[in-house]
Amino acid sequence: MEEFDWTSIPGALPILADGMLITLEITATAILIGILWGTVLALARLSGNRPLAWLAAAYVNLFRAVPLVMVILWFYLIVPTLLQRWFGVSQSSDIRMISALVAFALFESAYYAEIIRAGVQSVPKGQVDAAFALGMPYHLTMRLVVLPQAFRNMVPLLLTQAIILFQDTSLVYVIGLADFFGAAYKVGDRDGRLVELLLFAGAVYFILCFGASLLVWQLQKKYST
Amino acid sequence: MSYNWNWDIFLSPTPSGESTYLGWLLDGLQWTLTLSLGAWIMALVLGIGLGVLRTVPNRLLAGSAAAYVEVFRNVPLLVQLFIWYFVLPELLPTTLGDALKQTDPLAQQFFAALLCLGCFTAARVCEQVRAGIASLPRGQRNAGLALGLTLPQTYRYVLLPMALRLILPPLTSEFLNVFKNSAVASTIGLIELSRQSQQLVDYTAQAYEAFIAVTVLYVLINVLVMFGMRLLERRTRVPGYIGSK
């Protein structure tokens, strides 16, 4: 058994903080776009328009059937080509971050869509009937009556998904992006202190995620009474 | 777009000449299936054990199982995998650790991935089992004990047979997750399905064909598992509960 040597961590804190910024940036973008696009997908799936509902279902099921690692690799393949064709961005510029952002946003939308669909379905049908009876058109019914209630019910699930997403961002490692985990790995590799850096990264993730899940749990208790 | 589609690439021989690229893909598929099924069996055994522990009337046992779940749920899978692969051999006694590092790299990758996925999934199975046991009416446990069954017997003959049948649908989605999560093993070099797709890109530059083929294989696994589990669910449904006919 080796002796631990934690001395390379204090000096590496700025690099690790930069990595954490990237992690948070991806997480925040994916949550925001995921919830917006996920709401659209959920409503499309619940709509009476058969082709639209079918398309949304196909999107959600495809993304949920494929490993996130493959999705990240897919977008790292597609995004540079599209960027070059549409915006003339040269292939050599660093597009890993954009690829990762697009991949996570579109991937998480599929998961958020399922949560939101369940949330919308949990609103009693009488609410929709009442809104229609009052003469509200579809978009007002959704915006003013159904979605506010649905989101209130969904808050704990949406937050739990956000914690999972925060952990999953570490997978950008496969395209060599230095998020928090990637930064920790690089520092550990550079200083020959991989064991310490990996344990440190694990501890940081644990404290953040466990703390966040305790908050979600408290929130859930408050809302459910 | 100036991309040259070439689906015949899968039939052409690999540089070593021993196999075709299709053979590579099937090798990767085999590793994905072996790893996932192995990890799933491990997760079921460990997860059911932990799920029972979480519900026993002993605070120390229930607390340890809860701690296990929180640790494995709140550290990213990738970090866990790297800890199993890189850190564990260093934490073992020197002779054992060195012996481990001497073994075949493929075996090292496989067992690190197996232990990692198994322990990670066990935490999720544990939560499902706990929820299943908690959803049973209290009277079931009390009736078992009142009949003179010991606590282990009550679990064995009364609580678990019901709980396991009730939680089959959520277990299906955990089973699907094992296959998807197994792709993370590509990061430590295990040549499973998603790693093979990258290798195919490196060797042939036919990225789209390789990715499409691998994606289709993952979707196929998904469909097959869902189909099989649905049959099992139909056979084991508990009459009188939601979802039964």
C-alpha cells in the first residue's frame, strides 16, 4: 500500500475550479434547454396530432435507448460538420465544448420530456375541461392552467434529474474536454498522483450531490404536506 | 456533403487480417452483453440483500445499507470506474496489488468494470426493493411474525415474493440502464461496443457507418430486453394490483 500524498491538490485548485466551471456550464445549459425542449416534446407527445406525437415519441425513445457515451460521440462527429457547412467555422477550431453542450441539451430533453409528460398527466382532466369551458384556447390552457400545476408537482423529480445530469457531465471525458473530472484526471496524471486526485474528485462530487439531494428531500417534505 | 458512404466496409478484412470489421463489432457486442449480464446478476443479488437490510428493524444494519446507497448514488459512474480501476490496486497490500497489475490487462479492465457496474446498479436495485417492501401493507410482516415465522422466514416466504413481483416494471428500466451504462467501460479501454465504434472510426474513417451500426445494436438490445421483460411482467403480475388484468 502506498503512502498518500495530497500536496499536489492545493496548487491545482485553480485548474480544478476552471473544470468545475465547465461542468456547471454544461449542466446549466442542459437543464435550461432540456426543460424547454422537453416541454415541447412532452406536449407534442400528448397532442392529438398523430404524426407529431409519433415523432416526439420516436425522438424520446431513441435517445433513451442509446448510451450517453455514444450520444456524445455522435454529436462530436456531427456538430463540427454542420458548423462548417452552415457557419463556415473551420474544422480545426475547438468545437468540443459546443458539441458537448448540444449533445447534453438534446439528450437530457428526452429524459425531461418523460418527467414533464408524467407531470402533465398528473393534472386532473377536469382542469383542462374547465379551462376549455371558460373559452380558453389550447395554448392558454396549457400555459395558465396545466403547466403551472404540473411543474409544481414535478419540482423534486426535475431537481433529482439535474443531480444525475451533473454527475453525467463527467462523461465529456470521452471527447477530451477538461470538465471537473477531466481536470482532476489531468492533474493526477501529470503529477503521478492519480490515486489522490481521483479520490478527491469522488469526494467533491459526493459532497455536492449528497448535499443537493438532501435539499431536494427537504423541499419534497415541505411541498407534500 | 462530400461523404463517401461505404457499407461494404464491414465485410472487408481488418489490418491484422484475422477478422472483418463486422467481426470486431460482434466481439464488442459480446463484451457488452457479458459485462452487462454479469453486472446485472451481481446487482440483483447484492441489491436484494441491501434492500432487505434497509427495511430490517436494526438501525445499524439499515443505516449501513442506506450509507452504501448514498455513496454509490452520489458519485458519478465514471469516477467510480476509475477508482475501481486505478485506485483499488494501490490500496490493496503491495504484494496483492502488484499481482493484480501483472494480470492480463483485458481481465483487469473487465473485472474493474464488472465490479463497478455491479455495485453501482446494486444501489439502484436496493432502492427499488426497499420501495417494494415498504409498499406492502404492514399487516403482512406482522402476520408472518404472528404465525411464528422468524424474521428471515418472513422475508423469504411472505415479503420478498410479493415485493419482487411488484417492482418488476422499475427493475426493467434498471436492467436497460445496465446495458447503457456498460458503455462507460470504454473509457478504461475495454473493447466493448462503443469502444469498437471508435476503433472502427480510427481504422476506416467511415465514422457514420460505424456509429449507425453500433447505435442500431444498442437499440436492438433495448427492444429485446423490453420485450422479454414485458413477457415476464405479464406472467408474474399480482392480481388485484394496478397494472394487472
